[in-house]
Amino acid sequence: MFPSFARATLTRVRPQVVEDHGTQVPDWSLPADETDMPGWSVQPGASPEVLQNRQNVTVRWTAYGPADADVRATDGIRYQGRLYSVDGEPADWPSPTGALAHTVLLLVDHEG
């Protein structure tokens, strides 16, 4: 069980997968499977602002949750009403004792 401060619920948004020229790719135009996942601690990440030719803000969060979380790099994560991309592969973070093993997700979205 994850610590008591991990009270956030994330919603995993998994797109349907279709074949595109022999390759399986996510298709966000089709209805996605949405599953609530309780037991997460979500912490703010760095959000750089790119001002070259336009204003752009990258919004980042780091989410720590259950070790058995079913999340893929192609999933979206809804947090506080906003849909984020999973940045890279979800990381399984083992514990030497097994007591605090968890999954780490890097979440990202862009404004502007």
C-alpha cells in the first residue's frame, strides 16, 4: 500500500489501437477507455517557457503511484480536468525492502 499522502486519483485514458500500413498505432479519434486510478502523489515539475517566435509553456507533473499501475507510454493521463501525455516509459521503481516500490509517471502538456 502506498503512503497515506498519495490521495490523488488519476484517470488513465487509453486510445484504441489501429493498424496503419502494417504498424499498430494509437487512434485518439475513436472513443478511448478511461479508468480511474486512486493512490497517487502528484508533484509539480519544471515548466519552461519558450518565447522564440511565440509564447509556449510546457506544463509538467511527476506522479508517484502503485507499483502495479497499468499505464503505457501511449496512454493519456487526466489530472485536475486536463489531459496530459505520458512523457517516456512509465518507470517501475523497486524498493530494496519491497515496502515502498512504486511507479513513476512524467506527465507533460503544452500551452500556446
